[in-house]
Amino acid sequence: ASPLLGDLSSLPRHMIFVAGQDALRDEGIAYATKLREAGVPVKLEVFSGVPHHFAQIPELTATARFQESFRDAMKEWLKPE
């Protein structure tokens, strides 16, 4: 099963973080594109040059950027309206 093959129009907004050296990188980007085409708000961020599990490697600059970006997005999306 692939979400790329279904109707995405009723899904909630998404945050998609993709590692640049991930075997599924292109699928993650394609998913974000298809969500946007279906009218779903998407935050997509690609972290070039890092492997799939980069967020578990605290020594990487990309990991700190990911954590900050995720935290900022959550604050924005969860603040009361």
C-alpha cells in the first residue's frame, strides 16, 4: 500500500522531514507534492547529505536544525487560535 496512490484530500496538515541520503527521499518529496496538490497544508524540509536515521545522531548539525524546525512547527501548529 502506498499513500501516493490514494485520495489525500481529506487528510490533516503534515510535517514531512526527509533525509537527503534516504532510500525513500524521492517518495517523501512526492508525497508532500501530492498532498499540496490535494489542498493539504504541508511543511516539507529536506536535510541534504544525511542518512535516514540522522535525527538519532546528536553530533550532526542537521539534527539540531531538525529538532529546532520540528519544535517551531509544533509551537505554531498547536498554539490556540
